[in-house]
Amino acid sequence: VLEELHQLVGLEKVKNDVKELINLLEIQKKRQAEGLKNIDITLHTVFLGPPGTGKTSVARLLARIYKHLGFLSKGQLYETDREGMIAGFVGQTATKVDKVIQESLGGVLFIDEAYALTQNTMGNDYGSEAVNTLLKRMEDHRDDLSVVVAGYTEPMKIFVESNPGLRSRFNRFFYFDHFTAEQLYQIFEGFCKNADFIIDEDAKEKLADTFDLLVDKKDDSFGNARVVRYLFEKCVQNQANRIIKLAKISKKTLKTFTEEDIPEPNETP
């Protein structure tokens, strides 16, 4: 699992945070085996940062790490968001949260854009019911459940500070940064490798320029790896449109992206 973590592009701060957490948990286990007292360590974590920076991937690996270390019984990841936890009628939100918790027991519950739970967008305050139910279930199942709340940095800080229960349970923060242009290119190469594509020299140059431009004009909502995924899928479509007209299509032709296949930067979200 650690090898998979280290193969992720970038995320050096996060990788180091995970390593330090593992060190702490392993020593806790050894102290426990010797009959020594331990401080109460929470497995609940706040992931801060823009979209497409690997938060879900790291949460999935954390779930497996916790299982290997004996802190969780199953090690699965269950993903949800505001829609998955909040109902439109009185009394139904607690039922939805209970269902989410049951699916997550033994593993990690990953709540994306968790700050939306306390953003009252529907004129009803069912978000506070969701948070209070979540906090109670976290306490009920504290020996076999880890909760990861994730989202943009500033809204997440406000979310955690909005409730004393959240503040006391979530005191471990992992910071995810935007990828650099070089890292975005590495991610694109990874998609190519996994799907049996290669990039010719002219295409490489255009891709590098594209990622430079995307990073230069990015804002907080820039999608990072999600943008790379979109770009890769667009390249696959463009290549198909280009080579379908050829009289003879070789294996190399099927595998190769040319400059013509790379979308213009202004076509990329």
C-alpha cells in the first residue's frame, strides 16, 4: 500500500503526513502490547485542497493502511456528500446518515465537500441534524470507523470550527496542493501508459505548452487531475477521428498521439 502511495504523482507533504501517522500508530500498537498507556489518537482527518488533487485516492489507501495496522476491520472506502446524507423532510436525515455509517463501518467514510453540510441551501436546517447524527455515530463506533472530511481549504476550516464536536474530533489536517505543469504532464503520461498510448515529439511539446498555460491561468476551482483526464479522453477521441480515414492502420498508428490530436488550451475546461 505504501508503494502505491509513493507512486502517486506529487503530494510530497501528504505522503510525509501519512508516514508520520503510520509511525505513530505502529508505536501505539507496540506500547499496547507492552501494557503501556496510550494517548487517544483519532483516525478522523480533514483533507484540504482543490479538486482533482488525489484526496479520494489517498483516503482509499489510508483505509487499507488502517486495516493492515489492525485499527479497522475491513478497510473499505465509502464515499458520500451532502446529497447522500441530507433528506428533504424532518426526521429522514438521521436515517440517511445511519445508512451511510452502516456502509462505512470497518472502513473509511469519505465526505466530499463536507462544508456543504452546514451551508443551508434549501431553507431548512437539516444539515445540523446530519452533523449531530454523524458525531454521535462516530462516538458510538469510534473503535472501527474513520471519517475523512474533504474540500476547499478555507470553507473546510470554517466547517470544522462551526461545531465544538467537529473541532474536537478533527484535529489532523492533510494539505493537498495544486499540481505543477510538470506533474500534470506526468499524470497524462500515466494515463497513456495504462491505456497503451504513446506521445510523439511534437505532441509532447504541445502538451507541455498546454499544461503551462493551464497552470498559469488556474484559479482555486481548477480541476487538476480531472482536467488531465478530460484532456486525455479528448485526445483519444481526436485520434480516432483522425485515423479512421486512413486506408491502412498499423499498431503504431493506433498507439500514437500526434500534435493534431492534442486539443487547443482554450478547449480545455
